[in-house]
Amino acid sequence: MPQRIVILGGGTGGTMVANRLRRVYSASEATISVVDRDDRHVYQPGLLFVPFGLARVEDIVRPRRRQFRRDVNFYESEVEQVDLDEHRVELADGTRLPYDVLIVATGVRLQPEETEGLTGDGWRERMFTFYDVPGAEQLAAALERFDGGRLVVNIVDLPIKCPVAPLEFAFLADAYFTERGIRADVDIAYVTPLDAAFTKPVAAERLAGLLEEKHIELVTEFSVGEVDGAGGKIVSWDEREEPFDLLVTVPLHAGAGYVSRTEGLGDDLGFVPVDPHTLQSRVRPNVFALGDAAGVPISKAGSVTHFEGEVLTENVRRFLAGEELDASYDGHANCFIETGFGKALLIDFNYETEPLPGRFPSAVGPLPLLKESRLNHLGKLMFQWLYWHALLPGRDLPGISAQMPSHGKEHHPEHV
Amino acid sequence: MTTTEIAGTPVERDAEGFLVDPSQWTREVAEEIARENGIELTPAHWQVVQFMRNRYLETGSAPSIRSLGKESGVPIKELYQLFPKGPAKLAAKIGGIPKPRGCI
Ligand SMILES: Cc1cc2nc3c(=O)[nH]c(=O)nc-3n(C[C@H](O)[C@H](O)[C@H](O)COP(=O)(O)OP(=O)(O)OC[C@H]3O[C@@H](n4cnc5c(N)ncnc54)[C@H](O)[C@@H]3O)c2cc1C
């Protein structure tokens, strides 16, 4: 009997791992099934560019099924529940999928309705998110109409996927209004629940410097308790207020609903606790998780999902072969941060090392870390091609390894 | 990382003042850390601090502010009155457990 591998979620992580596992096992050795609720695979980093007319939705969405190798079974349905004791997944359309190994890759669920007032008056009229396709498109239209006033870019609460995306949005908004010749009529504020521009000190300092240079106001330790769409303001739990004419918010995130419905599988927000180095679930040895769905102490990002996928593939193989797991995932994350006007920053970090300045060794030569450059911007653009043609098919990216390179980084004694 | 003496016992703390080892925590340590942060602990504070700490010891991670609001018996708005600015962070610090993971 072939081994049965079931993957929940056919986004970045699910697709990549399905394709990698397909190369490990012949069709007679293992069946590989992927479940997703729809057939539209979105290149999510592209959502950042849609509001500014720098990308179109049709350029960043492709059919999911077409991203899989031969002999990957695709089920288009909502996941309803997992039976951890019977080793079986139940889908909304009634299908039952028994598994020998289960891989959770269902990412996050946006919950704007969890914040009082956010989905009330003004939602999708003067209050938007660019974290989903309809939101990014509506925001594009709203930005075009916007000719002055106060733009507030906000994170309701952490964790969120791609924690730098809202910062990038603020930087790109600065460039967008400058290019339209109306920057002087627009106030931009970046309102965050964190006590700084970013979670890690060295990067936070540099990013705060950039915000200041670009005349973007930084408001910290602001946790949104309520949104007043009609009155045009967000109100924090401790009763401070920030007025807006246009609100761009990143709503609360949680894991998929079935994770919470499956006793023991998820934590209090519906993320799946796993060993941070092997990605094996703490609830059952034959359950693994990766990407945004996994509860590990590192940013939720495509790069993280990618590096995790390499280690996870190897661990599924070892698990099924009865071998000891490979505990080599180190939390490596690598993110380009668009800063506008054709430039970007690069940060590279892991569980132990915060983002530091220096140089990142890459196939196209060293990329400057934590410093604006055109090369980094080109890197970010090139990544879209690599995503569809190398990352999803499960090919190794030249010169980029799952483990963080430590050479090239400038360690400052006061921060280590 | 520095070792300081609180209420007669040496405790190790990280750069932000969180205890490195949750087992070094005592009620006196909690009171002292609270005082450093301008808080005099009332029964309502203790309810939250104990909830945080127990949840951490049971599950290995501190609850988020959202589940704190839903499950500790103290609504989020009041949490902000008890622990100004960052309830989850402050209650974790006072409860002698690591900084909540949301912050990454
Ligand atoms: C605006 C934006 C910009 C970003 N920019 C970057 C960037 O520059 N660099 C970077 O590294 N990362 C970036 N990211 C993050 C990156 O896109 C994600 O971290 C990555 O896609 C996570 O992969 P995943 O497989 O975990 O989840 P996803 O790719 O989101 O896939 C999850 C899949 O599960 C499916 N699903 C969920 N629940 C169910 C259910 N109950 N039943 C059936 N199917 C279900 C969904 O339909 C989805 O296809 C960005 C994200 C956004 C939103």
C-alpha cells in the first residue's frame, strides 16, 4: 500500500511541499493529496503593489491546479475537521481523506469583524485592507480618488503575516503621492501596537529613521479597540484617538477555523504548535505544519515558509522511514522591504539573530542589508518570477539556503 | 542579561527586564517588578498575572491579549487600565515569564 500524505492548503507552503514530496516518492510509494477551498493561487507579495497601480490582479493570480506536478491529487473544498485519532480529514463536500502523514498549510484567516466598528460604516469605502484581493483592488480605486487629507496605516494587533508589508505600504504611499504632486496635501501616519517601528531593535531604529526622512509620523503602542468609520477615527484600548480620512488597516489574524474546531490541534489563536526546528506537531507525531499556520517564534512570511518547506519535506521522509528527524530549521527569514522610488531594503534573520546591517551573499552578488538600494528593489521584483518557476515547483534557489548565513553581518557588541 | 537581587533572592533578567528563568519567580519578585513599572498590585492584577503564568506553565506560551480578554475574566479595556500600554507584555513581565510571542 502506498503511504498517504494529505496536505491542507495549496498556497505557498502546501504547493511547494507537495511538489518536493512528489520528487521524493514515486506514485506507487505514496499518494499526495492537496486540499484548498478555491483554485486561485495568489502571489501575495504582489498585493502590496496593486493599490498603487504597480501590479494588476490578473498578473498575480494563477490557477492552483496548474502549479502541481503530475500525480498530485487536488481536492477543491473547504476543510471541515480533522480526526486526529482516526487519522482522517473531513471536507465540507463530504469527502473523507485518511492519512499516514498530515501537513497543515492553511495559512491565516483575516478577522476584520473581530474589531468593533471595523466592518461597520465606511468599511471598504474609506477603510480598507490590502491583505486580500478585493481589498487591494478597492484600495486602488480609493487612492486614485484621494487628493488630500490624513492617511493612517495601521496594524490592529500581532501576529500578522509579513509584518513589514504595512511599513512598505506607508513608504510606497509617500512615493505615490509625491509622484502625483500632492504629497504636501497628505499627512501619513504609521500607527502600530508595537513600541517601535519593528520588533527587533537594530532594524526598528533604521526603519524609524526612514519613516522620519519620509515625513511619515510614527505612533507606537497603539492597540485599536474600536473603529469609528463615520467619525473617521480609530480609538485605542487606552482611549487615545487617531483621526483619518483614509484608513489602511491590517486586521486581526487567526488560524483556519477547522484548526480551532479540532481539539488539541491549535493554540488559542488557531495556529498549530510545532517543534520549531523539526516542524513536527506537538499533538501527534504524524502531523506537521508550516508557513503562516505554524506556531513558531518567527515572522510569518513566504521566505520562512520556503525554508521550512525544505526541512519539512526531509522530515516527512524520515518520519515515514522511521528515522530520527532533522532538527535543522533555524528560523531563517529573509525579506525585502520596498521603500519607494525604485529602492528597497533587505533584512535577513533567524530565531537567534536579529536583522543586522552588512551584506547578504547571493547568487547575483552581495546585497546590502538594512540599507536602501536599487539592487534590493530588483531582487524583490525578480522574486515573483522565482516564486512561480522555482519556489513552487520545489527547485532549490541558487545560493539561498534554508539556514541563515552569518558571514557578512555586522555584529554590534551592544546588540548581541 | 543581568543578575539582580529582588526581595533577597538573585534573579536573572534579560535586557528588557523579563525573567530568564520562570522558576526564579516569587510573589515578592512580582510585586517588585510591578513597582518598577509604576503598578501597585491589586487582586484584579493578580487574577491576570496568575492566569498568564498558569497558561504559560501549562502550554509553554503566554496567551495573546485577545485570549486574555476572552478567558481571564477581565475584559480587554480593563486590562489596559490595569496594565497601561501593553497588558500582555507587562503581565508577562510581572508574572516572571518570557515576552509574549506575538512580538516577532
Ligand atoms: C500584502 C502581502 C505582502 C506580502 N509580502 C511578502 C514578501 O514580500 N515576502 C514574503 O516572504 N512574504 C510576503 N507575504 C507573506 C506570504 O505571502 C505568506 O507568508 C505565505 O504565502 C504563507 O504561505 P502559506 O502556505 O502558509 O499560506 P498561504 O499561501 O496563504 O496558503 C494557505 C492556503 O490555505 C487555504 N485554506 C485556508 N483555510 C482553508 C480551509 N479551511 N479549507 C481549505 N483551504 C483553506 C487558502 O485558500 C490558501 O490557499 C506577504 C503577504 C501579504 C498579504
